[in-house]
Amino acid sequence: MQYFTPPKLDKYLNPAALTLIIIGIVVVILLATSVYIVDQTEEAVITRFGRYIYTKGPGLQFKLPFGIDKNYTVNVKTVQTQEFGFRSVRGGSSPTYSNQASFPVAQYAAQTGESTMLTGDLNIVEVEWIIQYRIVDPKAWTFNVNERVATIRDVSRSAINMLVGDRAIMDIMGAERSAIEAAGMDFMNETLRGYGLGINVIAVRLQNIVPPAGVQQAFEDVNKAMQDMERLMNEGMEEYNREIPKAGGERDRLIQSAQGYAAERVNRANGDVARYNSVYAEYRRSPEVTRQRLYYEMVEEVFKEEEGTVIIDRNLRNFLPLMNLQGGSR
């Protein structure tokens, strides 16, 4: 009967080999604790024995090993979002049709504890909103506040509740929506800056504002009426903006036409006066000749449109062979 005899380790673990193994382990630990990579969207906050030293940007970075220096990576490029009054969840699938595969769709879970608010006119309203922010100071974000996300949510809820409580429900659902978003963003930034949280709120969006379920239909009717009123007002302003310039153009045209007509009549009157003065001057020099010429001109003016005209003498005794009116010669 034979027994297996394990090889003796002292044959391989001589002092030189053991030294190489220890050195290798130390080198691995040294590299593992002194080299780190910072992503393009991140910055690394470095502490030495728990005290802040500096902040490093993206790339391959080095620090003191064996836990002397520690790095805390902070995402400073990505815009982060917090939801209030609802939560976006993934679940379910879309209906399937022929030759179409189903795909997941976003669903929303209401959070009435966050969305239910009291308005300034003592009505209840459900407000859902989101905020978007970006970390601008990695050091402050890492060290100044412990419950960072909870602080952001508390400040946001406080701001929106305050702004909603200062306004009537119809204003909140209509004209004051943009004002609440702008004022909420300013209030949040000012408060969070005072806390030294190191973030900047870049957007506040009111997603859904509805009354409680029991009176929702009545409020929807009111909201529809307000939308119809706004639409009709816009249509009236559009018609106003179209007709007023048109009427102004017509007015200018009539004024210019009247001014042209007035100038024409004045010029014609001035010409008639000048003509009369010239005829009067000739008449004073040669009354008989001028009277005769005026008579001929009058007769020509009267009969120039007539055809087959025959002139006879005053006593109806004979034709007057003095002038052929159609021929234009005397």
C-alpha cells in the first residue's frame, strides 16, 4: 500500500523566492492604491489623512498609496434630475401588433404626499414638478452636507409649497405657471448656496397641475373656457393687426388722392385765372377783335362734336357759307 507524500514547501520557499513574492505583493498593492482613473464627466476630490488637499480633473491620476490619500469622484458634467409628486418607473410593455415587437414603456407612480398643496385662495391642488441641477463645486458637495439629496428635496418642496400658497388656483393652472418656475429656481439656488451644497439648479419644470379628483371635471371645464377665451383673444388681435394696417393704408391712399385732386383743382383754377387775365388784357387792347375771336371759339366748342351741322343766318333766309365746321376751316 502506497501513500501520497506532498512535496516539501521549504524546497521552493527559500528566502530569495519569499522575498520576491513579498515584493510583488507590495508592488501590486502600491499600484492598486496609488493609481486611479477619472472619467471625462467627473472630478476627483483628494484627501490626505481625511483632510482635503486638491481636486483632480479627468485622466490617469496618481496619489499617495496605502490609504494615505483617498479619492472621491464626483460627476460634475451630467445634469441630474429629481422628481416630485410622482416617480418614473419602468414596467409593462406596449401592445404588440403583427411583425412588431413589444418594448418597455415609462409609467408614473403618483406621490400624493408630495404633490398635494394648499393654494392662496384655500383650494387643494395636485402639483407635480421636476428640478434639474449640476454639481459645480465637488469639494463642497463632498464635505459640507451629509444628506445631500434629502436636503435638495426638502428645499425644493419648501419653495414650491411657498409659491403655490401665495397664488390663487386658477393663476397657478394658467398665467402664473412660468413665474412659479422662475421664482422657484431663484429661491432654491439662493437657499442651497447658503447651505454650501455646491450645486446649481438650472431648471424647474411644473409637469402637471390638477385639482383633486372630486372636482377635476369642473376645473377642466373652467380651464377649457379659459383656453377658448385666450384663443378668441388671439384671433381678435390677429384680425386687429390685419385690419388696422389695411385701414391705415386706405386712409393714406385717400388722403394722397384728395391732396392730388386739390392740387389739380388749384392749378386748373390758377390756369383759368391766368388765361382770363391774358384774354382781358387783349380785350382792352382790341375789344372788337377779341370779342369776335371769343365768339368763334365758343361756336367751335359747342358744335365740334356734332355731325351734319348747317349754319344759317339770323333771319333764316340763307345759308352762311362762312365756315365748314366739320372741315375745321373758315
